[in-house]
Amino acid sequence: MLLRSAARLAAAPCRPLTVASPVSPPPLTDAVLTPERREAFVSRLSNVRLPVRTTDGEPGAAVLAPLCRVDGRPGLLYTLRSSALNKHAGEVAFPGGNRDRQDADPLATALRETEEEIGLHVERDQLWGVLPSLLSRFGGKPVAAYVADVGEVRMEDLRPQPDEVEDVFFLSLEHLCKPENAGHTQWRRGDAGYSLPVFLNGPHRVWGLTGIFTHILLGTLLPEWYKHKVPYLRPVRERDSERDSRSGSY
């Protein structure tokens, strides 16, 4: 009986194995920035958990992450800081800076600095949300990052302040979400180790605090498109036998 069953099975015609194709998200167009996505973005922000230094302290500095469209493509604006500055010289950043006494709140700081640095006026009602505050590596100052939809932007109309900004550039959401454009760097300082997201293949490399803010923004705003995970490097201890192992990701 077994032999006859095996013979029938061997003689049966072979059918090609059908594998379901993964469902790809729709193209990243201007239509993605909807009121419904804004509401979902704000909801997801309350559940963000990061193995990096966050703080509930009053921010002493603030930046604006400007969601915009350039030639109809949705993306983010970044600045390249002047190489003549004392701090963060030559680094990529969102427009922003230290809080002044006349600023009513950290959002006022972000809006004022954005207009001063790149000549872009943004109103409070364009705000979408605020990312978790992170600590700057210079003095551990809390930095708040506000996300605002600033609409259509003509790059030639922006007015970078030459003493502070060497360049203003745009990265589309499609570019930022592509796996080949997102990586990570690993750092060890003293007895601590950590991993940071980095975004490549644009006019300038996006990393550091700006890279973390970008990573949080994309993961909460566009979870269907942005799948990048940053492996978390555990703190290094002299007596830790697993000093080189990784634990989790974010």
C-alpha cells in the first residue's frame, strides 16, 4: 500500500509553489500628510520608548523639524551649520537654537530661530507635535524638537543666515525611508556604549541628535514605510563577560 501510494505521488504532476508577494505601501506622495495621519502621529508619540538619553526637564534649546513639499514631494528641511561656529560647527541640524529670555516657551524659540536662520516663517497652528526631548552632548542641555507642516517650499526663496548656516537642503520622505539610505554608527565613551541612526546618500550626512530626531519622526509618522531599526549597544563594563553583545533595538 505504501509503495503504491508513493508511486502515485511520484507520478503526480508537479505544481509550482505559489508565494504571496508582500504588500507594498502606496507611493510616498503629498497625499500622505493628512489630518488622519497627524492624529495617528500624535497618538504614537506617547508610546515612544528609547534607549538613549531622554529628559522631562524644561528644554533650554529647541529645533523645528519642517515637514514640507518641494516640487510636490513631501520631505524635511535640514541646515548645514557654519564651520565657523564654536559648537556643532559643520554639522547637519534642524533649524533652532538656545532659548532666549524673550521666548514665551520652547516652541517660540524654535519658530524664532527658524525664521532667523533660514528666513522661513512658521505659525503655531502649523504644529503637528513635539518629539521626546533629548540631551545635548554639550553640557547635557535638554533639546525639544517640534514637528510642523510648513507646506510648499521653494528652496530658492529661503534666506540662510551666512554667519550660522552654510547650506539648507531637502531630503524627501521617500529617500529617508529607503533601507539603503539608513544605517547606524556605534560609539563607546568611557564605560558607556550606544548606537545612533545615520542617514546617508544625501547632500550631507544626517546623524547625531538630528539623526535621532529624524529616526523618531519617521518611525511614528510613517511606520508603513520606515522599517529601520537601530541595534542597541549595551553599556560596556570591565567585568561584563557579554560586553560586546547587543540588547534590543529602537
